[in-house]
Amino acid sequence: MTRDEIKDVIIEIIEDIDEDAEMDGLNPDEPLRDQLDLDSMDFLDIVMELRKRYKLQIPEEDYPELASLNSCVNYLEPKLKNV
């Protein structure tokens, strides 16, 4: 999976979780929670959807790696390279 495909997946998951999420003008380096007003349950829904779709186990100590769109891509890229 390419970096752009991973970004698209993350955005798609967020849009599924929060239909009102405003993705236009999203800064890929800023925390998603701050920009999209995501709460901890929304964040867990993102992690669970990644697990469901790609059989990824993301340990809780790695959650900070998923803070921004770019950090999500950086974290997920090696895990999804063969998908």
C-alpha cells in the first residue's frame, strides 16, 4: 500500500466514524483530535477499524504514533506495505 493509499484509508475511516468531519484544509502534521474534534471513543473506533480491515494489532503504547495524518501514515506504512 502506498503512502497516498494509506492516507485515503485513514480519511475514509474518519469520515465513516464522523460524517460531519471537515477534511478540507486538514493539516497533515497537526493532531487529528484537535482538528476534527475527535474524542477518545472516536480514536478507538479508528484503531478498531484498522484491526478489522487489515488484521493489525496496534498496542496501546503506540497510540501516540497515530496522532496526526502524517504520523499515522509513517506508523502504518511498514505494517501495510504488502497489502
